[in-house]
Amino acid sequence: MSGLTHLDETGAARMVDVGGKAETLRSATASGRIAMTAEALSAIREGSGPKGDVLAAARIAGIMAAKKTSELIPLCHPLLLEAVTVDFTFEPGGVRATARATLTGRTGVEMEAMTACCVALLTIYDMAKALDKGMVLGEIRLVEKSGGKSGPWRANTL
């Protein structure tokens, strides 16, 4: 019916059978940004937000979310992640989150990296919304992946 891997020949949703695939080292990196006022950005940078250390909470939330991806995204395989990192950089007018997930397995970790990034950004919003309810999440994307049959891939620059 189509080239979509999560649809069978009749168009019904299915979980992809990865049983016959070789195990390879796989990694994925995702990035996203949250834009905010100078006041909110300053409070996050200084650790003086009303709910405490915003980035510490966001890092833990992102890592936890990566581990729960198969419970959140239909048809994702539960994976035994070997490592998940979530890092932050301050940019003019906002914070960039970069999440990386790795494992040795039969399927990729793109969704885990993307989920970690999204939840980290949502946690920043939650932790700092008293300072700026108008924060905007965006630019969430897969930056690169490696491993598997399709090999390495890197996004074009924005």
C-alpha cells in the first residue's frame, strides 16, 4: 500500500518486526529551543527561578522521558538505552536543549532523543512559567543519527 513501515499491506497500523535485524551501535541527537523574556532567561541562568534549578530538573525530566518513549509514542519499541544525555546552551532570547540517546540494538533511537528534547523543553516552561507564560518551544528536530541499515545521517543546517 505505501512505503510507511508502520502500516501493513492493508493500511492497518502495526509495530515493525525488528527480530531479523542485526544489532548495531545506534545513536541519535535531537535539538530544540525555548524562547523567553530576558527576565526569565536571566533567572534560569542564575538559578534564581521560583521553583529552583530549572536546568537540573529539565535534564532529569528529559532522561526519564527517553526511557518512557515506548509508553508515550504508539508503535515505538521499548528499548534498553545505554546512555542518554541532555545538555543546554544559552542563546540570545532563549535556551537550546540537545538530547542524545545511544544503544546497541535492532532499531534506532531517534524517537528517544526527540522525546528527551521535547520533555526537557516542556520542563523548562513548567519551571519558569511564573516568570514568562509566553515562552515558545520550537526548532525541535533530529540533528543526526548513526547505525542501522541506513547508516549515518545529518540534518542540513537551519
